[in-house]
Amino acid sequence: MLVLRLVLQFFRLLLWPLSRLRRAKAAPDGAYVHLEIDGAVTDVAAPARPWDAWVRKRAVTVHGIAELVDAILDDPKPRGLLVTLKSLHAGMATATSLRAQLSRLRDAGRDVVVFLPLGGDTREYYVATAAARIFVGPQTTVAPLGFAVNARYLRGALEKAGLTPEVFARGTYKSAGETLVRDSMSDAQREQMEALLATFYDELVDAVAEGRHLDVETARARIDAAPYRAADAVTAGMADGEAYDDEVAHKLEDAKLVPAAAYLAARAGGRIGPLRPEPFIGVVRVHGPIATDNAMHLPFATDEPLIQVVRRARRDPKVRAVILHIDSPGGSALASDRIHHELVRLAAEKPLIACMANVAASGGYYVAAPAHVIVAEPTTVTGSIGVVAARFTPEPLLSRLGITTSSLRRGEHAGLLNPAGPLSDGERGAIEKELDGVYRGFVQVVSDGRKKSYDEVHAVAQGRVWVGRDARARGLVDELGGFATALRLARERGGARDESQGRKLAPKVLRPPRSPLPPLSPEHREKRVARVAALRLLALLGLGPSALLFGSARKERLFLWSELGERFSQIE
């Protein structure tokens, strides 16, 4: 490996003059660097593999945009940045981080222009308000409508179907199961959903007021008057002009447009890399519902691969600090606890910074608790410190179909996991006792991690979800910001620079080990298709992943799930 590095360094030295020339000519005077966003945006992505470019489009990341902003600020030649924003698939917290990076460039005196060739909805327009000028495609619609949340309540439908749900929860606000047993939204759920929507809406109003130079009341009125046709958006001051793709350069005084990827590659030229691998900031991603098993190969955060990644980060001397990047609504209590244990061991040896993205709730907060610092955007959804369990009894349905059940039992609670009939008082008491224990353990984990008393945590727990801004006021979050803030803190605690080379420690996503999967048998393929079909049916009914009860009691402790999909996940 060292010989290969020496050979590479030799060729870099040979090409160094050309690389320096390319760096100097990355952009001509007065040019605009052009960034196109069309689809998913995440905070940070795993390192690209050589074949990735052939099978998927390169991911746009907030961290990559931050590096682009740094490069432009370090180069006096570009006049500014043009962002063509076709579509944005991202949560509100990611949109907040993206907007903050564009605002940083604008605040530094560079021109930031956003072009919406297809118009835009709330999140796209929210990001666009960071620009000094906004252009929209003719005959498009600009629709910063605000935010709404919808919940479907299935009690009546389940009764007609002959299914009897039983939901057990610890925490006044732990409402994931209420759609199964109620006809309408509970007061507690309404309270926390109203608080989330109010924060998101206020953030949008403030962004429009700041970006379009309006007072708050006028900005609110402009939002409430949406949607706008393109020409009407210009008249209302929500945009600065209309343009087709080939007309945008003319709007910028016919300035040259330099693609962002080419610009960054040129600016990176002329640097001689190290002979040996450099220390770095490890990034461990907890993305998706947390589970102990992922036989369906869905985008879940499965405990075993994550445990191996955390252990690698702890043992690798090149990893100076770790950013735990969380974008998860929670999941299995058992899996969350196993991951948490490994993170406690890691935090005892290395700096650990938790960076909450769009959602870090329930189990997502559980795994964040050991971190030395927790960072969240003001619009991150977090908290939900509580536990919920559920079971269905199909006996009424079976009776209608003429099906009877005969059961034999040995053991006071032998029927606890048998859905054929209702629970006895003793079995119901056993579940209540189990829930009490899990809830106390959850609160204690947060108490230990946040260095607070049990009663202090219990007061802000109760299954209540908070936005990052409110969570910080209650001591559940330490700093407001996104991945850039977490990276700064990790560098400060892990050694701001690699002393041997004088470079900033770079973040590197740590991948879980990849094991070859055996080919699925026809029987397994049929089961997987059936499971995916069931997931789609649940999503169609509005249940989302909140209706999933992972695994068996042996693994999941009485079908406990810790917020796979609270209603905040459906905020549009």
C-alpha cells in the first residue's frame, strides 16, 4: 500500500504545475458557479465507490455545499453562486441547513441567485429565500403554502372488520397508537402537533421576511395568499423575474456559468496528499427505523451492523472524534439499547457529537443520549421519550366467519403473546409492568447522558416531541445548527488539525461491513413480496411504519416499539 501511495505521489508531483494552473483558472473573473439540485439532499453521504457513477446520480449533500461555499469565499474571481433548484426531497431540518449555507455566502457579500425552473413548493421556496434574486420558469406555480399534518383514525374501520386493538403507552404524549383506538386526535397529540406546525410556519415566515425584505406581517400575508402563478409571484415581490433555462445567463449579464463539480475539482488541484492515511472525523449514520432484524432488506438502522461500525470507530486510532448522524423516528427498544451501549463505550474513549437531522425521536433520541454534545436544527423533531406497545385480537372477525378457537395453557401468563383472545387482568398487568420498566430505563438513560436528575428528564419526557429550538430550551439539545456545527465541534474536541500535515480533519462516513447475501429461495421471495405489499397497504391507510411491530417477543420484548412513525413524519 505504501509503494502504491509513493507512485501516486510521484505522478502528482509531475502534474503539480498543471494542477496549479487549473486551480488558478477554476473560474474566470465575474463568473457564477452553477449548482443544480434535483431530488434528494442529505447532510453527508458515504464515500462514492468507483462504480457508483454508472448506477446512480451523485448525491447532493449539505456538507458538499458547505465545501463549495468555502471554495468560493476563498476565491476572489467568482461573482457568486447560481442554484438551479428543480426539486428538493428533504426534511425541514435539512432544508434549514441548506438555506443556512446559501445565506452564509450571501452574507459574505457574494451574489446568490436561485432559479426555480419548475416553480416550487414550501420547502423549495424556503431555501430560495436565501438568495438575493429568485427567478422562476414562466407558466409555473410558486406555492409556499405552509405546513399541514393529517392523521387517519381507524377505530371504526377496525370494529367493522372485527379486529380489536389494544394499545399500551407510557407518556401522556406517546400517541403513535392512538389512531387505532380513537376516532379523532387527542388533546395531547393536538398540542404537540400544533407546536411543531407553529415552529415550521414561523421559520418560513421569518425566511420570507428576511429574504424578500418584508416585515413579518407582510411576509405572513404573502404566504397566506399563495399559490402564485409565475407572473403573479413577480408582481407580489415573491420573485424577481421569469426565465427559461437558456435565459438565466442573460439575467446574470451573460456571465459565464461554471459547473459546481468542475469548479470544486479544479480548486482541489495542486495539493500534494500525504503518504500515509490521515486522521479523520468518523461519521456513523443512524438512518431509518431502528430494528434488530432486517430480513426484508429495507432502509432500516439495524443494530448489528451499527454496533460493528461503532466498534470500528472506537478501535481505529485514525478516528479522532465521531459524529453520530441521526435521521430516525425510533424503533425497537431493544435495538436502541444495544446501540446505546456501544456508544457509551465509544464516548468513554473519544469525543462523540450527536447531529440530529430531520427526526431524532424516541429510539433516535435514546442513541443520542451518550453524546458529549447534541446538535439539532431549530426545525429538527426530537424527544418522544416514552414507550408504546400494541396487539390485535382478531376473535370478533373469526367469530363472524364461523371460526372458533380452543386454547390450552399452562402458566399464568401463557396467553400473553397469543392474539387469539383478549388479555386477562393478570396478563394486562404484566404488560403494564413491562412498559413501566422500559420507560424508567429510557428516562434513566437520558438522565445519565444529560447529567440531569430523573425527575428533570421525566418532566420533559412523557412521550412529548419537541422541535430543536424548544428541546434546547429544555436541556435536551446543546447547540442549534446542522452538520457544519457538529463538524466544527468534532474538530475542536478531536484536534482541529492533523498536526503532521496542517490540514483540517475531514469527515468520513464509516460503512457497515458488507456480507454477500445468499440468493433468495422462491419461498423467501414470496414472503418478502408479501411483506412489502403489507407495508404499502399500511402506508395507503395512513399508518406508515408506526403500525409495524418488529419481530417476536423473544427479540422485541412484548412487541414494544418506540415511535416508528409519529404523525410528525407526515408533516407536509
